[in-house]
Amino acid sequence: MLDKIIHRWLRIPYALNVHYFSRLEKPKATILLIHGLGTSWKTWTPLEPYLPKDTRVIAIDMLGFGNSPKPDWKSYNVHDQAASIVATLRREFINHVDIIIGHSMGSLAAVELAKQYPKLSKSLILCSPPIYYPRVDEKNHHPEKILRALYEFFNSHPRSSKRFLQFADRHNIWPDAGFKADEVTAESFLIALNTAIINQTTMNDIAELTLPIAILSGKLDPLIVERNLKKLAKDHNNITHTSMATQRHEITDKYAKKLSEIMKEHLAGEYSPKTSHLIAKSKRGSL
């Protein structure tokens, strides 16, 4: 009862479970990692060997997943996620991060964070983002229509979906290392699927952002619409898109290596938002 009074009626955001890959007293930079749908901070385990040693790296379990709270009345949309992430950073005495890195649905939450809190981060890296056009544009964007139909079928058969998710969890057949599907998490999965992915506004929201944004995706990923990502990079000078020929949706070792390269470029300031090209750092005394 007290939980509902605090968080539902008083609208105080939940604080989330965190995992520090690196926790330094005086870090040169801070990186925030946000996992995707149905997973946890363990999604980022392949990235750990490639993280810079002088950087504080914090990964969160999104609301409804991992060891974070799982209230049965929350919508689990990106607005809720962003509010809880900011509340968590404040609890950890972190007022600013250098890069927010999101994977899958976590990348949609990263865009929402940049939209709601424009001074929070210097840049975004979006990994395998399922960015689709709004429903009103579906007549001209068939891939989104097909994917939404698949998601909605999943969402409209909750019992079968829960059994499938739990089967995938028990037999370790889900590609993401952080995937977990107990009874509660399966419920969160289906709610978030509807509110954060099926009914998203990310395509419009990201177009309003001005900070540097790097998008990383795999050619073999069945959950993304690559032409949307290419269009974003083409239409906006602050957005770049890198496509990996042999990668799918999950973060593998090869995926993590490429991600670490982009991450280090952003930390080194080798990104020009005006040209969307990486620029070589000039040597002292050169023109």
C-alpha cells in the first residue's frame, strides 16, 4: 500500500537496480548503459573487456526487468523509464553523463532521456534501435506494418506469449545474455512491448534532437528497418549510421568491439555534429 501511495499517487519515480562495470572516485567520463526489452544489465557483458579503464560505467535494470521494481500498474513506456533512470542517477549522485548507450528498446529510452533532459548527456549511441514511423504513416512504410502486426499478435495472446518467453528462458534459446522471463517479467515484457515499441514516437522525437547521435545496427537484424536508420543519418547532420554485415540484433563480441570504437571516438571528441563525419584531432602547431 505504501508503495502505491509513494509511486502511484504522489508520482515519485521508482529508483532502479544498477550495476557498475567501473566505479572510480575521479573518472574522466561517465557512460550510462540501458538494456533492451525483457533483459537486464547483463546484456552488456560482451562489452566489458572493451570499456575504457578511466571511465565510470553504470548499467541499469529498466523498470519492470532484472532486479528493478516491477509494479503491476505501470505502463512501462519510455516516459516512465526516463523518469526512473533520472531518479536513479540522482540517487547515485550522477548529474551528467558523457554518453548514453541504449540497446533495442533501451535506445528508445535514450532518445526520450535526451528529449526530456537535454543537458543530461553529451551524446547518444543507439544499438539495434527498433525505430518505426508512427501509425499514421504505415501506408507508405510496409516493414513497420509487418513488424507491428507481429508485435500485436504477440501482445494479443498473453498466455501463449508468456509460455513462449518462459520456455526460451529455461532452455537458454534467447540470443540476449540478459534475457529473463519469470511470470512477472513476462508481464512487464508484454506491457512494454505495447507502450514503448508498438506505439512509439521516436522517429519524430529523434529528429528534434541536436546532440551527436551514432546508430549501430546489424544487416541480419529482423527487428529493425534499416532504411529508417539510413534516412535519419541522411537527413540530420548530427546523426551517423553504421551497419555491420554479419551481425543480428544481440550484442556479440564482434558487435561490442565496433561499439567500443564508436564509444572511444565520442569520448575523444572526434565527432563533428556539423558534418556527421569523424574528424582527425589536429596536432599542436599544425594549421
